[in-house]
Amino acid sequence: MTTWAEIWAMLSEAAQRWGAPPPPVVKDGRRWVYAFVDDLSGQVKIGRSANPCRRYRAISAHCPNDLRVLALLEVQDSWTAERCVHRALVAGHSHSEWFHATDAQVLAAMECARFDDSGRL
């Protein structure tokens, strides 16, 4: 099983790619949209959380394969940002919040989610 330190390190690295500070281990008021990848099935879980460390752990407990953190984006409106990513990836929708998409497709969708009609999310 992946340790909390390993989870936090993976999430921190993903957040830094987007210029965000490391995620909290406990809720601190920030909101996040994440992309966790199951490389064996080729599926990507797109979701939102105030505590991405806990969310990763919860999803991992129910996933038969190891998950890789592809992206972690800090946003003001996690609901809107998550929906934006879901809509961008709808052609590869599998079930619930799981999608078949390449890393490049997911990263492009996450980049689009950083903006809405009025500017930055």
C-alpha cells in the first residue's frame, strides 16, 4: 500500500507542474481538480477534492491497480473546473468520473479548465 508520504510527494509534484503549492494533508480551504491514472486499464479518474491526499487514498483502496497522479490543479471553483474537464473528455467517457484518454488529452483539458468565460477560475 502507498504511504501518506508517497501520496503527498506524488500530489506535490503534480501540483508544482501547474505552479501551485503542495496540497494540504488536511483541509485548508483550497480546492483542487485531479487526474489519477490507472495505466493498466488505460482509464483516468477526473474529480475534485478539498483534500486530494485523502481522496487518492480512498480511490486507491477501491482500485485493483496502482494509480499514478497525472495532474493536480488548484482552482477557485472546483465544480466548474471539474465539469469543464469532463466535457472536454466526454468522447472517452467510460463510467462515472472515469475516462479513456491520453495523458496529453487530459493535460490539455486541465489547462482549459483553468479559465472560464470571465477569466481565471
